[in-house]
Amino acid sequence: MADDWNRRYRGRIVDVDVERVTLPNGESADLEVVRHPGGAAVVALDDADRVCLLRQYRHAVGDWLWELPAGKLEPNEPPMATARRELQEEAGVTAATWTPLGEVVSSPGVFTEVIHLFAARGLSFGAADTEAHEVLEVHWVPVAEALEWARDGTIRDAKTLAGLCRLESHGR
């Protein structure tokens, strides 16, 4: 728990604080904390047992990544609403059936971000409505192939790895 904090940066998506904390062992430390509102990611499965993966350009890593449809929670927006919105905006898909797959923390050493994972089935297809800053392609990949990509390193995005792992553990 923070004893004292100092806001160093306020951004559109994240804020950065330096916090003076007393750790459970009694030691004190100055820790940098990146505050993020959290997000939701969707493992969308069609009737042919294919999963929706986005091939998305990510400037921060300077590369294209394979990712689940996902996005940031808006103020007062429940995670399920975020999941529904992002699946429609990024992939043009709506779903009749939703199953929670739990949560993951993206980088708990510095980020407060919690990502809520969902499986979506009973899909209907329409038009995507991506934002100008999103550079992505929608692909439908057989689940077995996506799981192999998760194992062989083709998929490097943590939320996508976690979502596929959770899907597999829930018995698809």
C-alpha cells in the first residue's frame, strides 16, 4: 500500500506515479506504478472451430503481432460490455453466448492493468469499425493451429496466450 505518491505523468490511456511504499517485510521503497484502467479480450470461436485472431501492427514493439480482439475499459464500463464492443469494432462480430475465462495481470511489476478474458460463441458477422490508429487484419485460424502458434512462439502477445490457454482448459 502506498504511503505517499507523486503523479509524474497523466496521459490519454495511462498515468504514471512514483509511490513511496512500505512492503510486507517492513522495508520502504520508491516504486514506479503505471495506472491503466484495464481491458477485456475475446476468444471468439466460429462453428468451424476457428478462433478470431487479429494480425495487428504494434509500434511499441515495432512489429506485427497475433492478438485476440481486445481493448481498454471505458469509464464505468463493465468488462463484458468492453468485450462485446471490441469484438464488434475490431472484427465486425457479435456473439450470442459468452463465457468468462477469468482475469490476467499484464505486467504486475509496474502496471495496474487487469485484463478480463471471455469466450464468445454463436457468432454473427457484420462490418468492423476500427479506429484510425488501429492497423489490423482479421483472420480466422483453426483452434488447433492457434494453440500450436501459442506453443511455438508465433503468438507472443500475453493476453492472447492466456486466452487460448484458458479456452483449452475450459474444454472449448
